[in-house]
Amino acid sequence: MNNDNFYNMSVEEVFQKLHTYKEGLTTKEASKRIEKYGYNELKEKEKIHISTIIFQELKDPIVFLLAIMIIASIMIGEIIDAIVILLIVLTDLIIGTVQEYKSTKTIEALKNFVPKKVKVIRDGKEIEVESKYLTLGDIVCLSSGDKIPADIRIIEYHNFTVDESILTGESISVVKDNKKYRGASLPITAQKNMVFAGTGVITGRAIGIVSRISKETEIGKIADSIYEVKQEKSPLTIRIEKFSQDISKILIIFSIILGIILYIKGISFNEIFVSIIALSVSAMPEGLPLALTMALTIASNKMMKHKVLTKKLSSVEALGSCSIIASDKTGTLTVNEQTAKRIVLPNDLEYIITGSGYNIDGTITGEKIEYAKEIALLGTINNEAVFTKEDCIGDSIDLAFLVLGKKCNVNEKDIKIIDSIPYESEKQYSAVFYEKNGETYCTIKGSLEKVSKFCNKVNFLKTNNLKKIEEQNEALSKDGYRVISLANGKVEKKEHYVEKDIPPLTFMGLVGFIDPIRKDAKEAIKKCKRAGIKVLMITGDHPLTAFKIAKDLKLTISYDDVATDKDIDDMLKKDEKTFDKFILTKKVFSRVTPIQKLKIIESLKRQGEFVAVTGDGVNDAPAIKASNIGIAMGSGTDLAKETANMIVLDDRLHSIVNGVQEGRVAYANIRKIAYFLLSCGIAEVLFFVLSILCNMPMPLVAIQLLWLNVVTDGIQDIALSFEKKEKDIMQEPPRSPKEGFFDKVLIDEILFSGIIIGSFVFGLWVYLIKIKNVNIQMARGYVMALMIILQNMHAFNCRSEKKSTLDISLKSNPIFGIGILFSIVLGLIVLKIPAITSIFKTKPIPIMDLSILLLFGIIMIIIMETYKKIKFKK
């Protein structure tokens, strides 16, 4: 029955189609159908075992290469080297495994939307059963406050409204009925005779027939679409994976070539093996995984200060890479609280109301405020909501009227409510009968179309011509307001009233409501534009409402930028290329279904965009999962939060933009770390290779290389993780997802600085061994000292790829200054204390000689400053 559209069947046709009756199924028949169709529950996807996750982490080429180095270090007796490298590998492995093991629990989150128990009619009696035992054809009884357990066709109803926001994204409650609706493929927003699993009853009660269960329901289809969507890797993950593969290949090839050269030179196998291992220790940036983790952790902590909670460290940098933010409207760009903003009277008096949402702070401006207070009083007494400091319960418009009443300081004490006609779907209005000053009145509120039918007078006007009111209503609607009309008049006193007792009333005025734009949303969008990030609005709201909000936010100035659900469906029927081209021309998407939102995101990704998607409902989950970076709102559903990569705790776009900035800072710092580690690694490889080719001894042994990696690489790479943002970081365009981690700029910097450092060290080595005939252990001490000095000075260069190191204050990153000082102190300990120098197979170095070597460090900075000035002159 998957392809049956129950909304375009009459009640009788539904009974026939599902072979059921008003008395419900028999227990025996229900059991047969459960056996045939299965339980009404969402199947949980098989969980990934932790051993599988660990295996995936171990498949990283850089981890594999480090493991080989551990084994090789043990074989040549360098146990300390092996232990240090092992600790680095284990630390990175544990962090990665823990992150991956926090797998999303999407089905569990979806299950929370389906009630545990439900009232059904079986064997002619109303009973309560677990929702999993519901089956096709069951007769279900629903009432206010219930969660809906399956997709159900309504057969009877009374004042029945439903909150479908988790599926549609539209916060306004939906009025339901049992009429037959025609149309081959109506969106769920137009299926007024259907209710859907996971949604909730706001008012009234209804009886319906279960028409779809489990995976056939709308929420079940969403679950399937989430499973079908492949989880995207972050750009950094892709880039680092490629780097790991590339460096592994280069090292293997280089080791083979070096081994052949040494073999030709007549070097023994053991010496060849030791040389290759030493070379690998020099070249392999084994501290890079740990430094990357540190940089991302720091950025993640900074994001948390901006109310952005990241679930995976890789998500930090991914957010910084986004080229498009596809934002929901309600709650992200707006505050998700209806607010009375304008009162318009028939005599053209108009009142402007300040304040936002359900905050009672605000004022009303306009002539003769007492007229506005009268409107506010009518809206306050004709009301079913509850508004207190602790809680807000009820329809959003009713709540907004109560807030308006508090702003106007209306006095209800002299009002006595006699009776009321609650809002009902077929009536589309509500009425209240009340006593005031000994007189009995009736007031009604609703749409102009409904309210005007009860009126024979227009307040302040001599004529009852409603044409002027209709023009006012249309003007408010075009400005994006949801308009409510109010009428009032005297009535004969009775104990109970029905609709026919409502006398001809006087039309009082119009109130325009709007879900206000968040104060910081405009500035956030400006920042995005400056950063080259395109912001799209994807919403379930009416096209005119969406356009008005988008226009106020300066997202667009033309209605041509708006696409509706019908436009999207029409384009989907065409070829993929046409659809993709259409999507790129739009900035606002209204009335979209979950699947349409998914298609939009897939289209943007196909066209090379790196897309961040925000959402809060079940309807957003497929798109969140399909996006490059999924962002859930803190006030959203559990499903959205479980599916997303990160959660914005305060729901603000501004917080997301701050997160983008921190993501960019993290990526910039990762480049600085890579710049530092790899240039130092190339320097070590260079003076090693030159020494071997020149038939000279190795300048440093494995333990000395390891110490250098600890005392400089291992300190300064972590210190660089704490670098603050550079001023122009949010004025640069987003990086292309196709762009490699090592672009030409970074490669040039690494090679140039690596060659300079390597040449200085090799020159000193030649001078000491060939010219001065210095003892080899003493010479190695000098080489270690020079490397410590050069690498620490080079760390200053790496604080910015383009800016002069003299322009960056040490105060901006005190950890960096402490790291430099600590590194030098540790270096002096090894180079000056005889008991320790012997462990590191070297000799103490005179202080005066260390001062001379310091000059090389100053020259290094001068050279790199000159390089930056020439390279980035433009």
C-alpha cells in the first residue's frame, strides 16, 4: 500500500481500502496483520564495533609508517626512540577512536518521537496498546497532548490542530479535517486530512485509521534517507590522508634510492639500515598528528565559548571551509516567537509596538493609545494560552496577544467571562462572551475573511464598507505580517452561547504579527559576505513571509530569488544539469519538504560547494546528514542533534559565523605547524644526505635527532597551536575543497626555509670535520646547538606565512614565548651538563661559541623576513 494516497480518498474509500470498520479490527485480525506487515517501529542500523573503528584508524598510512619505525628502532637498540614514537601513535589512536565511537543514534532519537502507548479501538472497545503493535487498519483515538504513533487518515475530528514542525519546519499549528483532497502528489503541508507519526496534537481530538506504519511513514522515509546518505569527510581529513600517503611513498622511494647509493659505496647492511632509520626519524613529522589534534582541540574549546559544541574535532576545520551556509529561518534567523508589531484601525490610526518575542519589555507609539489598549484587551480575553515568567503554553498568536496585553497594561479585573466558542478548524475563529460594566459583549478574532462575515459596522467609519479594511489587510500581508482581525459588540445575556447567538458586530481593527529577526543576524550575514560565504534560506514558511525576512536581512532584493516547493518539483522532473543550474540562481527556498531540502544540498555539493546546513527538526535530518558539515540548533530535536556534526547551543547564525572564524584559525595554525615541522624535517634530511654523499659521518645519531624533535619540534608545534587569528582571516574567500593542503605558497616556504637551515648546519659540519678536525662527539654537540637555535628562530617565522614576525606581539601567544624559553633551557642542559651530554653522545659546548651560533639564528630570521617581503610584496 506504499503508493496509495489516502488523502485523496473519501472516508468510506479508506475503510474499504484497508478492510476495516468503525468498531476497529478484531484482536485476531490485528495479530495477522502484524505478522504480515511487521511491527510499527523503526529498525535500528547495526552498530559499528569498536574493533572496526580501531582498524580504520590503524589504516592511516602515517600510523602504519610510524609502526614500522617503532619495530626498526627496537631492532637497532634505540628503545627510547621506539617508546616515544609508540606513545605518540597510541595517543593519536585513542583520541581518534573515542571520537568515532561516539556514533550517532539517529534511530533511537527518532523513536523518541513515537509514543510508547496509544489508544485504539479493537473488538469494538477502546483499549491501550504499545505503539509497536499498531497495524494497518487500526482505529486510533487522539486527543490534545498526544504524540501521533503512525501516519493516520482522519475520519472524525473536533477542534483538531497538530504541530507538524518536526516534519515541515513551520511553527504554526496545522488545522486538520476529514475532507477528501485531490491531487496526485500533494506535499504533506497540504494533506489536511492526514496526521503523521512523530507530530503532536495541539488542540481537540480525532479518530483516524492507521494507513502507514514503521518505515512507510513520513518519519520512516526520513530514517531511510539518513541511512542512504554517505557521511562526508572533512577537507582536512582528505588533505591529511593524501599527505600521509604522499609522504609514505616519498620516504619509501627515497629510502630505497639511498640504500642503493650506500650499498654501491660499500657500506655494510647494518649501517645502511641504521642510516635509513635515522633518515626516516628526521623526515617523518611524527608529532604532526598530535599537534593537529591540539590545534583542533584549542579551536573546539574556543568554539564552545561561542556556544558551538563540536562532536568531532575534524568538524572544527570543516566549518571553516564552508562556502555556503544553508540556514533554516525559524529560530536561526528569527527568534521563533510570534510578536505583535502593528495595530491598524479602520480610521487609519496606526500603532507601532517595540520589543521582540515573548519579552514584555516594549512600548506602543501612536495617537490615542486607548484605542490600541482596547484591541489588546480583546485579544487578551479571547485567549486560550498561559503566559507566566516560568512557562509559555499555547498557540503562538494567543501568547503574542497576552504579551501585547502586558505591554499595554490592560486591566482584566472588571471582565467576567461568561462563555466561549473555542477555535475550531471548520470555523476558523474563536469567540468569547463577557460582562463589563454591567453590559454583556461578544468578541471574536480570526482571519479577515471569517471575522468580516459577523460584522455590520466598521468602528470609526460611518459606512460598513470593508474595502478599506481589505486594503489594509493586504498591505500588512505583503510586508510579511500574519494578520489577525478583531470584532466586538453587545449581546443579550445568556448562560450559554452558540454561533447563532452572535449578533452583528462592529469591526474593531487588525493586528500584524511577525517572527522577529534576530538582532545579530544581519551582521552575521554581512560577515559571511565579506568572507566569501553565500547564505541561503531554506524554510517551510510561506514564500511571501520568507521573502520579506530575506529582504530585511539583505539576503536578496528580488522575489525572483525565491523558489517554492512546486518550482523545485518541476525542476526535479527535468535533467540534473537543469536542476543544478536552477538551484544556483536561488537564495530563498520556501515550503520545502525534507526530501527537497536533501536534493538542494546534493545539488550544491555536485557543483563543488562545501555546504554547511542548519536545522532543528526531523525534517532537517536528511539534509544535515548529507551536508559537508551538519549543524543542529540547541533547541532542536534529538534527531537533528544526533545527526549533526556540531550543535549551536544558542541557535544563532552569529555563533555559527564565529565558529567559521575559529575553524579558519585552526586551519591556519595547522598550516603553521606543518610549515615548521616539515621545513625542519627537510633540513635534517638535507644535511644527512649531503653528509652521506660527501663520504662524511652522520651529523647526528638517532637519540640526538629524537631529542631535537622533543626539545624543538615537540614544543614549538604545540605552541603554534595557540596562535590567535590574523586580522584579515575573515576577509579571505573560502578554500576550495579540491585544493590540496600543500599549495604552492606552503611548498615554496617549506623548501626554501628547509634548504636554508640544512645548508647552515651542513656548512658547520663540513667546517668542524674537514677544516677544524674537531672531535666527532664535540662536532655533533655544535650541530645540535645550531639546530636548536635555528629551529627556535624559525618558529618565529612560522607564526605567519605572510606577515613579518616583528608585527606579531609575543603577548598574543604567551605560550609561544614560554615554549621558546623552555626549549633553550632544555637545550642548554643537554649541551652544558657533562653527565647528560654523555647520555646524548656529545660534549659540552662553551658559552662563547653558543653566542656565535646565535648569530646564525638572527641571520635566518633576516633571510626569511626578506623572503616574505619579496614573495608577498603585492
